[in-house]
Amino acid sequence: MTELVKLGGDLASHYNQWITVFLMVSGLYIVIARGNMVKKLVGLSLFQTSVYLLYLSAGKILGGTAPIIDPAFTVYSHPLPHVLILTAIVVGVATLAVGLALVVRINEAYGTIEEDDIFEQDDNRP
Amino acid sequence: MSEHLPALQVVVPLFGALLAALVRRPWPAWLITVVVSIAVLVISAMLLVRVLDEGVISYHLGGWDPTIGIEYRVDIVNALILLLVSAVAAVIAPFARLSVLSEVPEDRIGWFYSMYLVALAGLLGIAITGDAFNAFVFLEVSSLSSYALIAMGRDRRALVAAYQYLIMGTIGATFYVIGVGLLYTMTGTLNLGLIADRLADVESTRSVLVALAFIFVGISLKLALFPLHYWLPNAYAYAPSVATVFLAATATKVAIYLFARFVFSVFGAGFVFADLPVTPVLVTLSVAAIFGAATVAVFQSDVKRMFAYSSVGQIGYITLGLALATVTGLTGGLVHLLNHAIIKAAIFMGLGAVFFRVGGIEFKDIAGIGRRMPITMSAIGIACLSLIGVPGTAGFVSKWYLIVASIEVGWWWLGFLIVLSSMLTVLYVGRFFECVWFREPSPEAATATEPPFEMLVPICLLAAATVYFGIDTELTAGMAQRAATALLEGLR
Amino acid sequence: MTPATLIVLALVIPTAVALLLPLFASRANLRETVTLIGAVLLLVVVLMLLPLVLAGERPALDVWMVVPGLTIAFKVEPLGMLFAIIASGLWIANSVYSIGYMRAEKAHRQTLFYFCFAVAIAATMGIALSGNLFTLFLFYELLTVSTYPLVTHRGTVEARNAGRLYLLMLLGASTILLLPALGWTWVAAETLDFRPGGILGGVVSNTALGVLLALYVFGTAKAAVMPLHFWLPAAMVAPTPVSALLHAVAVVKAGVFTILKVIVYTFGVETLAAAGTGDWLVYVAGVTVIVASAIALRQDNLKRRLAFSTISQLSYVVLGAALFTPLAVLGAALHIAAHAVSKITLFFAAGSIHIGAHVDDISRMKGVGRRQPWTMGAFAVASLSMIGVPPTAGFLGKWFILLAAVGIGQWFAVGVIVISTLLNAGYFLPIVYRAFSKVDGARPSLAEAPWPMVAPLVVTAILTVAMFVWPEIPYQLAEMLSESLTTAPAGG
């Protein structure tokens, strides 16, 4: 019984990882399962967001503060992951923008953003 | 100046893209592309010479130490890739003007060249950087611009193709960055060399295994390893001709380079191939790619799509060479990477010229075109012979290495499968030949003529290169062998 | 001129002819003159090499190393010399004949025809003078590719199908079987050079020797050993000069030449004789001889009958090679020469009958001999040579193979030769008889084909007899070849 409690505690103490995994899998699921092209992009964004969390939680040190040198603090969070994720966010936004732009153009060309309808119109399934 | 060459390699096309976007007008934008392509080629050639003379070049971007900053690291392997990418770009540049003018709406031509140069910068960046996260950024830079390039294609199907590529490409890149993140948490660095050093202590932990799996799948999506090739055929088929030539010749190749870099330099061949069952997996997938894609190619009605499927199969040969993980096998894989880039560039460029004249690229459009455009078609024909692997052409050299490599490790059946697959290539190439040379000309084809000089010269140049590199292999097989040795030795 | 220069010239002359021809596309007379001058020059060059070889020299030329193991190198040895003389000599005859035939038939795309012809001759020279397996393989494939447009020259559906079969079988067999055999040989022996005594002795097991022999024999589909003979009758759809080229000069001769050369210089007859795992080849060749002859009996189309006769005669050469004794090799080499001059006469005659009497079927040939006495006279002489009746060249080769078979007590081979001689007589003599038999009614008028067609076939018929009466040169070459087998050190 105590072992179970300990295991539960271990699992709970990694709650950040669990959230990451949850976001990752649900994002990927939406991309695969939805036929609506905007919803796919939402899923894709969710999927990318999970990665931000993965990096950030690795850079966080318990009790650490923002990495601005100040005599009052001795423990800082690692700044590098934050910088990386700033870049990744930019990439993610850009991807979303390009994706949405494409969806707009597709909507203009086909009159729908449902994948099945589009494939039907083109009879072009790979 | 010359010490900053590694940075210039990426910065020059990036600024070129900015300029092209600012001028917007077709002609100046094209001129910028030409100048940038040539400059990039000169830089990469100088880098290769320097690597051959002095060994590995390490360039610290902004003067930051590699432990926290970004290091550009050029050795024989990526010097070769840089040269390939920039050489392809330089050959495409003269061809591009008329082809783009005829296929892309005039108000978007400036943007087209801008995106093209961004893609070029991204691919060069992936190849040159020694930083895992920086590679991700460049991966996305090149991918996002490729999506835009493809979307400018001839009809609305290009939009869907670009969208599909965007979804798959983003998943691939995100998988890759997850893997890198796990490696970062285990080693505390993003520098490929330092990761490689520090991995030794944590090699068999679960995190490292998961990281390898994520990176493997992520890059496999990018390089269109069967069965993750879903996005490729449509993307190549419906993109503007110039974009197809460029992407087919370079994009997947750079992804393969990144794959090889991680597998051999970072994780180490001993860990990946000896301790883990990667070889059987990769060999199976490669063989499936070679046979599956070639079979599908036989039944295509769109010629560009047929050769796009052929690309999926040819990528299988390259990954097969990597999977063998011997000097001969890796040499075969790398030399096929170079050869296939040239071959496919020649074929797609020739098809681009046909599209320029005929306005369609389905089998029914190009029937009998051989009589009307004999020079273009002969050039494509020579490239196709090289694709089959007829001796005396570049394709033969790579097949020879792969066959010898499989016999060396005692896998007779694999050597047999390789030669057997060549016959599938004969099938779809033969179908193309017969349609082009023997069928009665279609109404569109009957009035076609040879493309203008500035398109014809690059096509013939590439076709000649596929023969030249079948005879003089110093630059391809010779370099590939040194690169293979370097890869198998590890990073430091 | 140095021997190396001569070797280069032997390759350059036909290539130069090929490259010059398109310049004269619109001026037929000039175009044909170029071909003829090239053919004569080539023969002169080849004959200048002859005294050197007869004096015991082995002129050699290493051109270029493509990759380690794959070197383009030439070395003139007796067998190659013999083949080169035959091919270059008969090119003259064939060129003269082609001029007559193509003009009489008002064939289209004659420039392409002569171009491919010249390339095929260049490839044949490369095969004959090759100094290692890779060079041979390179030119072997070039020969396949360059003769494909010749086979499909008529452009009809039938021609296209024949071309398909031709390309798939020849390219397929050589890629699937021959290429792995090359790779295996390279991995095992670490050389691909042709050396007296062979290179495989002692480096692979006896079983492996047998398997390798099978790969080489069936990989060389040009030799049309059953069951890889289908392409040959199908290719009969081509214009007659092409059939003459395919069946007498270049393609099939290149096939049996390759097998003979590989058995002599790659395996070494002593190695094979000692191993005992290659003995099956006698039976395969023997069965091919008999079965092909039996099929020939039932053919009514003259060219098809000749095609099956060719399959049968080629396997004589293979049979000779498969006995693994010096005497049989001598016979096989002589039979290559004898069959070349005889079979080209027969095909020339078939074409002459096609043009002169507009007859393709044997059943309608009654009286043709009275209208075309020169043609049918030559046909009769060549038929005797096919059967092996003295005083014609066909007797020589058969005689030595028979002697060799009796000498080692290979009674199966003896039986094959005897039975096939009867069968040959059975399908050739009725043609001659029918052609010269009287037609009822009016006295037939003379209707010979144009002289450029008749003259070459008379000359080759005379050669058939002359080779029996003055066999010095072929005999000396063949003897040198067979002597090198016994004096050479065994093993590689």
C-alpha cells in the first residue's frame, strides 16, 4: 500500500510531464481524426504547444526566479529553454498563419474546407 | 571576410530574399536570384576547398561559445551537401526566368523568388549548422517557404498539396524538436558535438531511446521515408516547375543529411545499428519504398507525379545505404544522394520545359513530343538511363556500391532485390519513352518546339552531368567515401 | 602509331561517324559516304593491330578508374582480336547492304538508323577489346540501348512490343544476373581483369563457381541460351540489315563472346574442369541446340527460321566453351567467326528476296532461285556452312568441338552435334531446293535486288568458303587462345 502511495506521489510529482503528454496526444489526435482543415490546424497548434511545455519545465528550477542577476537571489531558472521556446513560438505562429492562409485560399477555390469534399471534387486521393 | 564564409552562406540568400520581396518586379527579382545563387555556389565551393585543405571549420556565431551559442560546423559531409544545394540552385537560376514567368501570376513573381531564396537559405542553414535547435529553426524556415512555393502551383490541387505537406511537415518538425528537447534535458547542450560527447554516459536511458525514436520518425517524415511519403507526390506534381526541380533535388536530400548526422555523428553507428534493431527496420522500410513506390509509379497518369513516386523509391536506395552502416554502404547511400539529386533535377527540369511549351504534363498531353523536342527529350532520356542505373552513368556508380556493400555483409538477397528493383524503373521509364517517342503527337504536342536556349542549356548541362559523374567520380564517389568515413568515425 | 592509339582509334572512329551523321541528315549521299569511309578506316585500324597480336603482344590501355574496382581498360587478346576483325569487316558489308536496302524500302528516319548503327559498332569494338569485366559490361549495355531504336525502327505496334521484350530481357537479365555476378566476383577476387587462367580459381567454393557460371551464362541473354531466347525471334520485326547486325555481327556475337571470354579469362577452363560444378552447361547448351533446331524446322517465315537457326548455332559456341578443354575453346572461337560470315549472308539473302521478289515466307519461295540466282547461290553456300559441310567455314568449328567432345568422352555433346547437323540439313536444304525448282508456265525473268545488296552477300558467301580454304588468321588466333589456357598458371 505504501508503495502504491509512493508511486502515486512519483507520478503526481511529474504532473508537468503528464500535461505535456496529454496535450501532445490530443493535438495529434485532432490532426488525424478531424476532416475540417481549420480544426486540423488547431490540433497542430495544440501539438506544438505541448513542446513548449516540455522545454520550459526542463528549464525550471524549483524555487528559482527569473534569470536577472540580482544580489537578493541565488537560484535562477535556466534562461536558455525560454529563449528557445520564444523562437519556437514564433515558428508555431508562422506555421499557423501559413496554414490558415492556405485554408482561406482552399475555401475560395473549392467552396469547402472539409477534406473529404475536396478529395471528392478532385478525385485525387494519394 | 573569408573567415565569415559559413555565416555568409546563409545570410546572403536570406538578404537576397528580403531584397526580392522589396523590389517585387519579376525581372529584378530574378536577377537577384541569379546573383545570390552564384554567390552561394562560390561560397560553398570555397568552403569545400578549405575543408579539404584545413579540415573541419568551426564558426561561432556572434562569438558565443558553442556550449551556449550556435556553432556552424563544416566538415567534408556537409560541405558536400552545401555544394550540392547551391550548385542545383545555380543551375536552376537561368532556367527559372521563363518558366516562372509562364507559370506564376505576374504580381506574385517577386514573392515567388523571395520564398525560393528563403527556402535556399533554410536548406543551407540545416546543412551548415552544428546546433540541434538551430537546425529545427532552419527546417521550419525552409519548410514554410516550400509550402508557399508549392501553393503557387498551376491549379487548385497545389493548394491542397501544400496544406497536406504543411500538416505532415509540421508534425515531422515537431517530432524532431521533441527529440531534441529530450536530448537537451539529458545532456544539457544543443551542440551536436557536445551532445555526442555527453551521450556516452546516458546512452541506454529511456529518455535517450525515446529521443532517438522521435528524431528518427520526425526526420523520416521530412525525407519522405516510406510509409511517411504521403505528402511528397502531390507536392512535387502540382508545384510550379522551378519549385519542383529545386525541392526534388535538394529538400529531401538535406533531410537525409540531417538524419545521417544524427544517426552516425550524434547517436553513433555503434549505438544505433549494433545495439538497437534499427538496421532491419530501416532496410525493410527502404526495400518497401523501392518496390512500393516504383510499382505505384508505373500506374500514374501524370508524368510529374510518376517521377515524384520514383523519388520516393530512390530515397529508399539512399536510406538502404545508410542502414547498412558500413563504409561501402554509406558511400553508396551518399553518392546516390548526390547522383539522384542531379538526375531528378535533370528530369524535372526537362519536364518543366515541356510544360512551358505544351501547357500540360499528363501522358496524353506529351504523347509524341519526342519528335518535336528531340534535344529536351534526349536529355531526359539520358537522365532516365541514369535513373535505371545503366553502366557509364551516375546511377550505376551508386547501385554498384550498394550491391557490393550488400554482398560484403553477406546479404545476397539484398543485392538481388536492388537489381530486381531496377527493372521496375525500366517499366515506368519505358512507358514514358514509348509515349514520348512512339505515340501519335497530341494536338498540343504537335505544334511544340524546343524550349529557348536559356532553358535548354541547363537541361543539357544536368543531363551531361549524369553521364560525367558516371565516369569521373572523384567529386561524387570519392568525396562520398571520405564523407562516409568521417561519419562513421563520429564527430570529434 | 602506338598500339594504344590504335585501340583508341577503333573506338573513336565509329563514335565520330555517329556524331558526324546528324550533320548530314539532309544529304543522303554524303551521309552514306561518311559511314562507308568510317567502316573502311575501322577495318584498317583493326588490321593494324593484328600483326602485333599474332606476334604475341597484348596491347593494353588503361583509360580511367571510375571507382575502385571499376576501371575502363582495354587489352587486345586473340579472341577479342578475332571478334573485332569480324565486326569491323562485316560493318563494311552491312553498310553497303543497308544503303541498298533502306533506299529500296524508302525507309524513314534513316539518319537515326545509321547513327544507332555506328554507336552499336562502337559498343561492339568496346566489347571486343575490353580488358576487364566492367568495361565489357559497360559496352554490353551500351550495345543493348543503342540497338533498341533499331529494333523498334518501323514504329509499328509489333515493333514496339518486340522492342519492349528486347529491352526487358536483355537489360533485365544483365542487370538482375550479370551485375550481381560482377559484384560477387569483385568481392571474392578483388579484381575484374581478364587474366589467362582466370581469377576465380581458389577464391570461391566449387558450388559458388557453379552458381556464378549460371549467373554469367543466363545474365548474358544476348547469347540466347534457352530459356532466355524469346527476344531474338521477336526482334525479327526490324529491317533486315538490323537483323543481320543483330544475328551475325554485333549483338548475339557479343553474347557468346562474353560467355566464352568469361569462361576462359574469368573462371579459367582448368578451374571449371576441376570443379565439376559447371558441367550442367553442356546439357543446357545441348538442349538449346536441339530444341531450337526443331522449332526452326516448323517455321515458314524465312527470317524466323533463320532466327531459330541462330539460337541453335549460338549454343554450339556455348557448348564448345562448356566442354572446358582447350581444343573445344578453339572450336568455339572458330565457330563465332564462321557463323558470323555465314549467317550474315543468309540474312542479306532474306532481305534481298524481300526486296527483289517481295516474298517473306518459305512456302512461297518456289522459283525464287531462278529469278535471283546470285542471292540464292550465296544462300546455298551459307546453308552448307550452317550444316557444317566442307568446304565451308562452318565445318571447322564443328569439327574441333566434335573432336574435343570425343576426346573427353562427352558422348552427350557428340550426340547433340550429330543430331543437330541432320536437323540443320532438314531445315536449310528444302529452302534451297524449293528456290531452285522450276515454276510451271512462263520462263521467269531475272529480278535481282539492287547491286548494293547483292554484292555484299556474294562477298560474304565467298568469305565463307575462303575461310575454309585459307583459315590461317582465324585459326592462328583461336590457337593462340587455346594455347594460353594450358601454359598459363592456374589460379588468380
